[in-house]
Amino acid sequence: MPVPDDLMTAFASLDRARLTRMSESARVQQLDARQALLDYTEALWQDVRRAGERPAVGEKYQALATVREVARALTAVAFDAVYDRPPS
């Protein structure tokens, strides 16, 4: 099941507020950590696709799809905080 938009929006608001109170180096560390998680989940996604599976279809890879979506959202918030972009 996909992560509901309202849940991600509510969390992003809290996350963004915390990130803005952190030092610049701490924000960069957060972005680096989140990017590593995103890279890992994207690699898993590609592994599944190379195995001939379709991870975006059905329930078999729902956990992977959900974690991938969350990792993307977390990374986007940290990117915006590091590069001082307003939330979208």
C-alpha cells in the first residue's frame, strides 16, 4: 500500500522544522544518510527488475515500494533543507 500523501506531508513538516534547527553540517549529514538509504532501496528495486519481476505491480514487493517512496520523500526534504529551497 502506498504511503498516504497526508502522512508524508505531516511528517515532512515536522522533519523540515527539525532540519532547519540543525547546523549546516548536521543537515548535510542527514542528506548524505538519506541519500545512502535511497540509493540502497533503488538498487534493490533494480535487482528485482533485473530478476524479471515487476516490483511496482502487486503485493509481493509492497514493502520495497513503500520504503522506496519514504526514502525518496525523506531525501527530498533534506535536499531542500540543505539547499534552502522552500517546501513544494
